[in-house]
Amino acid sequence: MAEAETEKGNVVMKKTEPADGLQPVGLDIGTSRIVVARSMDKDRQCEAHLNAFITLPYSRLTEQLLAGDNVFHEVHGDEIVVPGNDAEKFAEVFHVETRRPMLDGMLNPREPHSLAVIRSIVSRLLGKPPAEGQNVFFSVPAPSVENGGSLAYHERSCREMLGELGYQAKSISEGLAVVFAEMESSNYTGIGISCGSGMCNVCLAVLSVPVISFSIPRAGDFIDMRAAEATGEVSHRIRVKKERSFSLNGFTHDLVQNALTVYYEEVVHTLLGALRDNLSAARRLPRLDGPIPMVLSGGTVMPRGFFEFFRKALSGYELPVRLSDVRMSADPLSSTARGALMAASVS
């Protein structure tokens, strides 16, 4: 995947400059958001759209009004599909749940509009390539017991969709993308963790080579759904509150706060248990010269108090590798896209 050289014990990633001048692109196709990264510079361009939509009954008047307000929409038969960021606004107006093209990190098999909506959002973010064959790396979840054969279908569908848009597409595991984005200083060696909406993805890599990759189907959506069931609230409103004001700092008088706390803690302990079990079950762990870093990313790690709770919980799990440090990504929402861009840049 990556072209690398060893120089005095360090891995040197060699970015390749395409002869045709086409710049590589990194794409995170996440359950909650789709993010594109175009530059690894400090002023890098990262754009995102909500990976959701609502449908409205078609009428010429409605279509004209949406067009007049510059609302991103498409007509599909007798429905108007409003995908991306505008979907959340309209969901609030009509007091409905947004519909999700993806479920548990992959295409939603119960949603007939799934791939068409993702194509619309990706096309809007990427635009048309300046020429056929522009290189793009896109994220896919790691294998799990639950996703089985669905992962191959999801990966192939996304790759074909990008090919139809004019891109030469390759996939990268989400956890490995975090390693690429965050671990240059440790020679791309460490444990990358991405806690998104549909899944938590984990990768142990050594010198940019993935050694162990796995995922668990418990993450942000699981927290929202369980908290909604416990409180009688709408899942969409739970998510909005979680993103705007939730702090993982124990129980209070607020029922929603308490429900979110319970299920956040469940996700963290499930993740750490799976990490311990997967590392311990590995037949051949690599010989490491010293301790390695762990980096957390993804939208689910962003609430205040999460990092402190995670570190405290981690101390209760004995891992078969030593950790030099545990840290948060400086930009958790774009980490996977930036790592995919790095992979595209050195491929």
C-alpha cells in the first residue's frame, strides 16, 4: 500500500508526484459523516457532509422552493431526496428521524436509497476529477464477527461507485488510516482507534504494516439508540444533545445525561475487552523494541470527559503490549480521511 524506506531505523514515506499532475484524495465514508481530505499541509482542505437524508413527496412547487433556497436535493420518481447537511435541518422542521444510508459501518440493507444517496454526497464533495483515474483512497471497516460477507459487498459497491465517478479507488481499513494520520513520529507503529457512529475500528500496525485489525458494532449509534429506548426520546434528538452538550462526568438529575453515560461506559468497556482479547489471541505478536502509542479518533470520542474515562478504564485491562502514551487526535473528525489521503499520497 505504502512505499517506504528504512533509514537509520526510521520509516520514510515517499510521496509520489503523479506524472499527470493529479492530486490524490482521501475519503472517509462513515456511518454518520462523509469527509474528504485533499491536502496534508497545515491549511489542508477537509470538507464533510452528514451521511443522512429525508424524503419529501414530489411536487413541482416543492422542488422549485428547494432550488430557490439552494437546498441540496434530487428527484427520484415521486419523491424528493434531501441528502447531506440539509437533511438534519428538515428533520427538525418536520419532527422526523433522518434516514441513514449506512448501518453499523456499512451499506444499510434495509434502505433502498443507500448507495444512491452516498453517491450524491460523495459526488458533491469530490466534484468531477480533472481527468479520469485520479487516485482516491476510501475507508472501510475492519472485519468483525457480525459483518461477515457484507463487508466485501460494501467495499466493492463503494469502489465501483467511485470508479463510475471517474476515480481510481482503493480501500484502506479505518484503524490503519488513523495510524497513517497520527503516527509519523512513531514510524507508523502503534494502535489506531476510530470510534465513529456505526462501529469502533482498531488497528495495531508496525512500520505502517497492519498486524491486527478488528471492529466492534457498538459506537455512537448504539449509544443513541439505547439511550432513546431508556428515556422515550427520539434517537435523533439524543444525538443532537450528545454532540452539543453531553459530558461524560457521572450521573446527574438529567435522565438523558444518565442514559448516555451508561451506554458510553458500556461501549468503552466492550472496546477495551475486545482489544485485550484480540491482542491476547494473536498467535504471533510482533517483537517490539519498546512501548507503542495509542491514538483515539472519531466523533464518539469528542464529548468532554471521554478521554479521562477511557484512560481510567484502560488501566483495568492488562494488554500484552506496552503503551508509551495514549492520546486523542487533534482533529478526531478528519483523522480517517487524512490517513486515507496519506495512503493515497504514498501509493
